[in-house]
Amino acid sequence: MPVANNHFNNALASSIREVFSYISRFKGQLFILKIEDSLLDNPAFPVLVRDIAQLHSVGIKILIVPGTRNSIDRQLDAYGLQSVFQNGIRLTSQEALPLAEQASLGAAQRILSHLTANGINGIQGNWVQARSLGVINGVDYMQTGKIERIEKTIIEKLLQEGFIPILPPIGWNKLGHAYNISSTELATEFSRYLSVGKLFFIGEEGGIKTEGLVRGKFTKKLELSNHGLISALDISQATEILELNPQLPFAQRDYLENAIKACRAGVKRIHLVHGIWQGSILQEVFSSRGNGTMVYANDYLNLRTAIIEDIPDMLGIMQNYVERGLLLARSQEDIEEKLSDYVVYAVDNAIHGCGALHAFENHSYEIAAIAVDANYKDAGIGEAVVNFLIEKAKKLKAKKLFLLTTQASDWFYTLGFKDGSLEDLPKLKMEKYNQNRNSKIMVRGI
């Protein structure tokens, strides 16, 4: 029971440390939230707004773009007007434009009301300049427009003063004529004008599913979230999914295309999350394993050589294994002495796993100190660390690879290791072998 309690406490402490780490990292950054209006009538929508208010309260700047497709559809239906789309874009007639404006401003006002109920100062404005899409391939898009410019200075001042700007997807030209514009495009366009830390598409999609997806070179192996959605995609993977899956639903295709654009404009993380799943946006922000799909531009999964600043986190992760008798205890000095042997698995600079490759005589190498944060034990991190060390051993022209384990032999079998004997150990390791611990010796070909 004490060991189980310690295991729980270690996992809890690790989660708390992770949250504090993310709060420190994201304080002062700007998050763009595109919120689908289909969520507004859901009884759980106030919970989402409360979570957004909590992000704002810890110093994260927020800007909201309301999705308005459902609101405009309802407004047009009420007046007996038909909604017509071309390539997913609404063709807005002169007659429909005032109704689209009314629906868009209404969706923004409802979000503003919820923010006010949480003590947050939201502000709605017309800071988007647009022009007509015109006629494309013979199709007249009428009063549907394209973003031409965003009033950056005004928005930055409002953000600095603690407001949450809400920008409905309506733009105006220099003569004051209004145009209906894409809310997804508007949310993405901010990345060209402002320094954006994260871009969120919040709706009922929740993420990209693997079911029915054609996969290629870059998408053969994908990490899944707890809800069975693709957890993370880099630009090359997102591009491959678009190329190989023309049947992808428009909403998912639209999000992926805009996520790629935002990445190329400098946004590091774009998240597609379900707005009503309990705490979904908080999990995406304060945990490296959220419940939605993330598209990223830089290295998300980063295995690298350990540095001295990593040692406290490494010791914290190892301690859980030491207490269960799975690892020998190591001190800070022990790790410092052979620091170049160690690698860490870092996500957003938070350490979630580690391991070491120690050199012995006759080109023999030992894999050691494999440990994974308790909260990420099912994420494939241990396997990634071991495989990375195997590849490192190959580059070092290793002739023999071995390890010692007390309880993880079945897992190491799956990674290509086989039972060995004392004679398989290099002389120096054989002389230090602890007969009382009686660790199992395992070997693997290179």
C-alpha cells in the first residue's frame, strides 16, 4: 500500500509540476480561439467559457473569432432564403448579407455575455478590412469577401489592457461596404499580423480520426489520444493526409489546410479540440497529451542529449522506479559524471522520459536508466528512448548491446532483446554484477 500511495503521489506531483511549467511558459502569449457557434446552445458551453476565463486569469492573452455558419443558416432559413456553397464557401447575396451580419454579430454578442458572467472584459469590434472575392472560375461570390488587412495596432492595445477582443467574421471595405468572410480564415490570418503562441479550432469535430484514412510514408504510425483521435501531426504528415484523403470531410480539410498555413506563418501549435469535452482546452494547454489533434511546425517529440538543467527532472522520474526496485538509485553526481551518456525525451521542454547508453571495453554498450514519467507510461516514450539508444549504438559501431533488468524482461523482448548470461557481460561490468540483486541479463544484436 505505501508503494501504491507513493506511485499516486509521484504522478500527482508530476502533473502539478507540469501545469506550473506551462503556466510560466505561456504567460503573456497570445492564443487565438475560433469557437464554432454550434456549441453556443450546448448546456456545457458555460464550462468552456469558464476554462477560457481561467486561461486569461493566469496571464494568457486571448482573442476570439466566433464561427457563424449555423447561425447564418438559421437566419436565412427564417426568411426563406437558401444557403448556397461553392467549394465550402458560402455565396452571400445582397439580400442575405444583412442577415449574415446580424447572425455573426449575434454569435459574438452571446460569447461576450458569457465572458462578462465570468468577470472578463470582452470587447467586440470591426477591425477587419476586406474586399470582394469576385468571380472565380465563372462563379460570382457576390458579397462574400476576402481579408485584406487587420487593424493590428488597435487589437494589440486592447490585449495589453486586459481585454479579450471578439471579432465576428465580417469585414468592411474602405467605403464601408460589408462582406461575409470565413471565420476559419480570419482566425488563421491573425498569425500574419500578430505573434501567436497557439491557434485553437474549437468545435464538435474534436480532432482527426484514423478510421478510413489512407496512410502513406509519413503517417504509417500515429499516436492516438484517449478518444481515439490522432494526437499530433507535423506539417508533412498533415499534408500527406490531405493529399491521400480527398474524401476527408470539409471541416477537417479546412482546419488542416489552415493549420498548415498558420504553421508556415510562425504559429508553433494549432489545436483542433472538442469544445464540450470536460476540460479539453485546459488539457491541450497544460498537458503535452491533450484530447484533440495538434498540428505543429517544430519538433514536438524531441529526443536529445541531456543537459545539466535536466537532472532534477530525470531524478524525479527515476525515483518512482527506484522505490519499486526497478532501477538502482543514482545521485546528481552520478549522472553529472556521465551526462553525455544520457538522453531525455522532452515535450515543449518538459522532460517525460530518459535513458542512457554506457560504453564498455571491446565496443560493448549498456542500455540503462530507462524511465518514463508515470503520467505518460502508455505513450510509447520508453520504446522511443530505447530505439533511439539502439540507433546511437549503431552509429558508434557497437559490437555488443546489453542491459540488466529485474522486472521488465517481457517488455524488452518486444524490442528485440534476448536472454543472456553472465558471460555476455564485458569484464568490467561482470566484476561489478550484484549477485544479491540477481538482475536478468539481456542482449541484442546490432
